[in-house]
Amino acid sequence: MSDTDELAVWCAGDEWCPVTTTATLIGRKWHPVIVHRLLEKGPLGFNALESEIDGISSKVLSDSLDDLEEAKLVDREIVSEKPFRVAYSLTERGEDLEDVIEAMAEWGRTHLVPADEEGI
């Protein structure tokens, strides 16, 4: 599948299908954060990406990157064999999520308050 091919979806034909499919791809807890960091910082190695995301474990980051790579949103490139290093970057499809991620951030800035301000 090339980067410009459409993704197969399970709900073809339903008017809400594009929203559901997009939410499935980026709706997991860390997926939009990973996309955001790669949009903001550009290609990053695994350790650099992990240090950019507070609270994510190596296993969850690895699994999330696998998911995003399978969805053709993230590309994994081997940069060196010795020592073995890879760099993760967004594909064109992943970069197309910039407006979506920014809209999510804007909504959060408008409607969310820190937990300590709510007395939680």
C-alpha cells in the first residue's frame, strides 16, 4: 500500500464512518501525542521520542509506533546498524493530521482546566 492509498474501513457507507475511522486511528491515549511530537519536532529516534512524552512506557511507545506505522501514519527508518538506531517520522498521511491535532489542542485550551483549578 502506498502512502496515498485509501485506508480500508469496516463501516463503509455510513455517514459517520470517516469520524469513526479517524478516531480509531488516533483515538488511543498516546497516538495523538506521538503525532503531535513528530509534527512539532520532526523525525526522532526512539529514546528522543520517549523523552518528549512524559509518562509513556517503552512498551506502550513501541506498541503505539507499531500501530501508527501499520496505519501508514508513521515511518520507521533505520539510520545506522552499529550502533543500531532508527528514526520515526510522519508520512504524508500522518502530516495531514496536523489540522486535526491542532483542533484537538485548541479545543483543549478552550474547554479544559487543570485538575487543581477544579479542586480535584
